[in-house]
Amino acid sequence: LASFDVPELIRKVEVTPRTVELLAEAAARSQGVRRAAVLDELAMTARPEAVGVVATHLADPSPLVREAAVRAIGQLGVDAAVVERLRLLSADDDPRVRAAFA
């Protein structure tokens, strides 16, 4: 993702569930500022599949990433009550619950 302008690419191509999948993989492989940027790109997809991916980062150790996750969920149109539930579930002790976000 570093070699091209992702926002420009998203504006020029059809965004599919596979696009969300690729951005999810990029978020998983990155950290800090880069991960936050990928979450911003996920928000731009406007795909419902992006909500679960973004929600997994609500419990990220980095405050920058958590902020980007909250911002992205807002851009994806999820209301505040759902955001709070997602935050709690994304940090659930049971790995099966956390895996449901992936």
C-alpha cells in the first residue's frame, strides 16, 4: 500500500468485499500511524464489512489507532451505542468472540 495513493485508488475502482479484506490484512500487518491510516481508508470504502474489521482496533494499544477506529466507525454510520458494544466485544476475553470480528 505504500507505493500508491490509496484514497485515489478507492475513488477510481469499485470497492468490493475483497477490497475490505485486503485493507484488513494491511491493518493487521501494520502498526501506529500506518495502521491508523489504513483504518481511515477502510472508512472510505463505506462497506458494511469494514465495521467488524475496524471494531477489532477499538482495543488497540495505540491511542492513535483507537482514535482512528472510532472515527472510522462514525464515518461508516454506526451509532454510539453500537460503537460501545463493539468496543467491549472486541476486547472480550473469549477468543471466539474476538475472532467473530475478523
